[in-house]
Amino acid sequence: MNPFILAILLFGLGLGTTITFASSHWLLAWMGLELNTLAIIPLMSQHHHPRAVEATTKYFLTQATGAAMILFASTTNAWMTGQWDIQQMTHPLPITLVTLALGLKIGLAPLHSWLPEVLQGLDLTTGLIMSTWQKLAPFVLLLHLHPTNSSLLIALGLTSTLVGGWGGLNQTQLRKILAYSSIAHLGWMTLVMHFSPSLSLITLLTYFVMTFPVFLMFKLNNSTTINSLATSWAKAPALTSLTPFVLLSLGGLPPLLGFMPKWLILQELTKQELATIATLAAFAALLSLYFYLRLSYAMTLTLSPNNTTATSPWRTPSAQTTLPLAISTSTTLLLLPLAPAAIALLTV
């Protein structure tokens, strides 16, 4: 892609998210979301592969449906209450509609079916943008909603953690596994959103930090399936030995970074007398942990067949820059001691 066109599209992505962040009017927030969607569509279809075009079409239709629901809900709220302000949406009907619309946009279960299919058709760089940056604007709108829909958010969050755990168990495609991982983490964030928005935001930022090196590692190895991970040891042996720690951090094992948000969320749910919900979420985390362990096993404890087809991918050295991967991996492994400072900063 032409660098000038790429710069314009990335600027559009940033501008759309910033407009949504800064808006207090539903029409302005909707415009930011639409700008965001239109900017990423050329990035998704840039390779002109039929699978990429299919994924782009699915993504466009899904996002257009979500945007139409947001417009309908905001118009209904203006008709009922005379208010266009995001903070002033108080009627249960438009709040429910807009929550479902934003859940569709970010891929919360049971509105998640598009996400694995779309992510499977993208290259890993665009998939990383889809899994991180594209979640910001709808997530912030969910945080801004008037907290009268806690039951719906808890139902969506618990369903997402369970679906994200069960859905990734029988997958062999790495991008689909990462999609179900995203759904499960979004479920954790949604569970606690009503009770502690700052903790929900901390969980989102922590997920970004952890998922960044995973995408970059798979891109460095040019891996798309679990079986292709077996050649990682020959391409980047030191990184291959560190990647299981990043994957286990996504699973939420101590003493890694991913343990911190899950522990705090379970603590908050217990404080709110939702012990059953907290127990189900903890069991769902075990499901996710299984496929992270499966990826770790395939990467570090298996050897690829020693034939021409299997050895050819790693005989030529990669020209990709590894500095972002090194920084993000180090951050994921070493950031847990700074968790109290981050919590204090975001809860002021």
C-alpha cells in the first residue's frame, strides 16, 4: 500500500476514535465510530484475497448494523426524553438497545459470531489493530452509559467468558484462537464495568499490553496454525522460550501481569455479593488457560518434521524489526510489580 494512503487511513483511525472519546452528543459519537469503520476497511481488504474481501464484507455489514442500532436508540431516547447527551440516556429501552449495539461492535457474546470469521481473513497486523484499537471507542461509550443496565452487562460478560473459553478449545487456526481470547477478555471487562469502571479500563489496557507481543510473535514466525508454531525454535530461540510466559499471562497465572486484573475483578464481584458469577468466571478462565497451554506446548515442546517442506520457512532470516516485540514482551513479563501504581493512577 502507498505510504501516503496508509498514513491517511491510520490518521482516520486515530481521528475517529478521538472524536468518539471527546463527544458528549450521540450523533458525534456515531460519526466517530463510522469514521473508524471506514478507515479500517481498506486496510482489511488491501491484499485482494477472496478471504480478505469476505472478512471485510462481514465486518462492514456487522458494523453498519451496530451503527444503525445506535442511531435508532439515540433517536428513540431523544424522542422520549428530549436529550441527545450520552450521559443523559436514562430510559431502559434505548439503554438496552445501545448496549446491545455496542456489544455487537466489539464482539461480546452472544453477538460475537462475526469476530472469529473476520479475524481469520486478515493478516496479523490488521488483526492486531482489530483486536486492540478498534475496541477503544465502543468500550468508552459503554463506560459512559448511565449505570441502569447492570444485569444486561453481567449477562453479556458471563456469556462472553464462557463462549470465549469453550470456543477456543477445538481451534487449530491461531487467529481464531486469538479472536476467542479477545471475546473472553472482553467478558471479564464487561462483568465489572458497572461496579468499577476504572478496573474495567485497567483490564482493557492490560489486555492490550499482553496481546500485542502475541500477534507480533506469530507475525515474526509467519505462523497461522498451531502446527506451524513448531518451527519457532529455529527462527527465534530466545523469544520462543519467553512466549509461553506471555501466553500464560493471557491465561491469568501468577506471578505474571494477566493475574492482576482477574484477581481484582473476582475480588470486586465477591464484594458485590456475586460469588456465583465470580466462580463461573473463574471456571471459564480455566477453559481459556487450556488453549494457551496448548499453544505453549506446540511452540516449545514439539519439534517440526525434519524434511524439506518443514525446514524451508526458517532457512531465510526475517527482515522484520523486533524492537516493538522485545519491548512489549518485557512489559508483559515485568509489569506486575507496578500494578498498585497503575491502579492508584487510574482510580484517582
